[in-house]
Amino acid sequence: MNEILNKCLLCPRRCGVNRNKGELGFCRAGDKIKIAKAYLHMWEEPPITGKKGSGTIFFSNCNLRCLFCQNYEIGEDGIGVDISIDRFAEVCLDLQKKGASNINLVTPTHYVPLIIDGIKLAKKMGLTIPIVYNSSGYETVDTIKMLDGIIDVYLPDFKYFSDEYAIKYSGCKDYFKYASNSLKEMVRQKPKCVFDKDGTILSGVVVRHLLIPDMEEESKKILKYLYDTYKNKIYISIMNQYTPVRKCKYSELNRVVDDKVYDEIIDYAWNIGIRKAFIQEGGTQSESFIPKWDFK
């Protein structure tokens, strides 16, 4: 499927560059899969982590590049190693052998055609565990449609309701439009959350929302939209783990979210009817939860 990279329109940036001829668009991804780490990750939502960990593959580069990204070294600086589709399939199988609950594809949008080829190959070679698509939410419907039948669990962020914040912190307009439309397609493909007897998710949609300092009203709008639109078809993960990892030009991004604000948001979610949700308790606002990019 790498002919799609001849004119890359995979994400809403729609750069149109020929990645197969070395042209680089906004994300700066080339014509090969580039990853920074693949390992058993123990700190996802419980149904994602499972018993032995989520088989998490962190992809280098990013089509969003938020100012506050805790993984900016791989998303913005692009550190990592290029691997072939064959090697990607081997990595997936190795994670399965180690007992991974799933293959968790982190920031995969700009590699979708290559990932599809790799997953198909891995399945021919014996891959059977669920595939999780863990993305920023800044997606096109066309790209999500390409994944129909490949992805078992969608795990998108829903970062912004208004263009004001999307432009300010991520340099993109129409985030809400693209995130809401692509989420609709994800739910169409996976309309019901299904779990095994141990509570590990096998199929469905879990939407993440990370609270950002001074954005509590924005968070409320997002939660209300998600609940009004999908009720209990999806799970919502309400996250308080925002961690400043470098000095930002906006002062509010240089501090953590106050515990009282987080509690207020949880109360709001409960009061509007949200019941299928994951919340975080103390200790998540720490750089110790950020992986070391050792290319292992």
C-alpha cells in the first residue's frame, strides 16, 4: 500500500508530498516505519494493559505536534529507527510471545498504509491478539476507513472543542471537526465494547481526554459532547496526568492540573450521566511515567 505515500493525504494536514521520493511533509515521516520503542507497557487503562501489559509500539514523528507533548523527543525531534514491514511484523509477534494483551500502536496515523501491510503479514505468521489504534484524534475519515477490519480497539484522544486552543497549542484548525467525524467512523466500525473474562478489552472504542491547565470549561464541553452523542457506546478516559517536560511560551502549560479542578471535572462527568469512564488517582503527574527512548 505504500503507493499511497506518492501523494500523502493521510491526515488533515493534507501535505500532498511524495514520501517515496524523499519529500517530507509536516510530520516529517519518510517511506519507512520509524519507531522509538516497543515493549510491554503497564500504565494504560486497565482493560488495555491487561494482566501482563500492552504490547506498545511508539512511532516516531507526529502529524499534530502539541506544544505540551511529553513525548516531544520522538514526536517532534523524530528520534527512532527505521524498520522494514517484515521487521515490524516480527516486533508484533515478539510482543505476543511475551504475553502482551494487544498490539498498541501509538501515534500511528502517518504510517497507516505500512502498518496495514505489516499487520496483515503478522497475522499470516500467527498474530492473534487485538490491535489497538492509539492516536491524537486528528484524523481523516478516509484513513480510518482504511483500517476497517484491521483495528480491534480504537483509543483516540479528544483534545479540543474550540479552534482557539487547537490553533494555540497544536497549530491546527478544525480539530473538533476532524476528531468528531473520525470518531463517528470508529464507533461505526466498533459499536460495542467487548471484554474477555479477565476484563481485557477485545473490541470497541475508548476515548481519552487529557485535562490541560486553565481548560476546565473546554473539558466540560468535550465530555458533554461525547456523552450526548454516544451515551454508553464508548468508554471515556478522563486523565489528570498532564506533566510539563519542557519550558513552554504559554505560562499555563508550565504547571500541572490542580487536584480540585480534576475532582470538579469528575463530578461534572458524573452529574451529566457518564458512568463508563476511567479516572486517575494521585501520582500520575510525573516524568517517571514517560518511557525512555532506548530503541529497544
